[in-house]
Amino acid sequence: MKPLKPLLLLLMLSTPWSLAAQQRYFAEKSVVSFFSDGVVEDISATNAKVTSIFDAQDGEVAYLLGVKDFQFVNKTMQIHFNEKYMDSEKFPKSSFQGQIIGFSLAAGGKQDVHAKGKLTLHGVTKEIDVPGTIEVVGNRLALKSKFIVKLSDYNIKIPQLVWQNIAQQVEVTLDFMYRPL
């Protein structure tokens, strides 16, 4: 069993889920990516090993990802990301737990929603409220969101030597495809 699975199970057990099984959805190997518009060069990475659960009846949602699972085109950037910025050994996971507001399974189609809850990143937990969409695609749900994360909000320090190269905020993109649980 991968280390991520027990943590997700623990997260699932600590979340008050409805007994209506047909309302619960699971997303495995969904994608979280980020983009930083740097002065010298842009920085982007993708994590395709994200796991999430969503209860469409009450809107409860959670996701969990391994920080080291972000993949960069430039492997040196990946090493610096994990060792110098994210302290991945000390803070190996990032998570979100909250509620999606504005979604109705009965309404079908694509719906504008927002997620409100707690994002934990680099050992810091903050309340966030971010926009997104959920689209009903057959018996699946496609969730998409794009939002900004300020590095200083999560105590992510940029070394003085490279502060001009790295933006103080990153654009985070979520792309989850849920299937019935």
C-alpha cells in the first residue's frame, strides 16, 4: 500500500460523510499544477498523483498530495523546490479539507462553485475560499479550479540570492475527475 493511501483513509475517516453512497465520489491520480511567472524564467510543475474524495450531497471535499510528486521539466528546479523551498522531508504532504458550495447533482451540466476550507501547505494551515466549476459528465464529475497562493502565507521563504527570479505567488490549477464511490 502506498504511503498516500493510509493518509487519505485517515482523512476520509475524520470527515463526516453521508450514508448515501451514490452521492460520494473518488478521484485518483487527478492533477494539481502550479505556475510561477518569474522575471528570469517561468517555473511550473505538475502532480498527477493527487487523491480526492467528494460528497455531492453535503459538499464535503478533501484532497491529499505528496509534495515530492510534483514533476518539473528541469530536474534541478525539482531538487531546489523540494530541498530549499518546500522542505519536503519535513513537510511531505499538502491537503485541503472543506466544502464545495453551489453544486447540485440534480441540476446537471457545468456549474460555477467555490470551495471553502483549510489548505495545509508547508506545515501551515490557512482558511481559503476559491472559485471553480463542477461539470456532470455522465456518472462522473469534473472539478476544475484556478487560484493564487501567496508563498509568504505559508512561510515559504525565497533565498535572497534568487528573490528576483521567483514570483512571490503562484497560480495553482486543479483538474479532478471523480467517479462514484
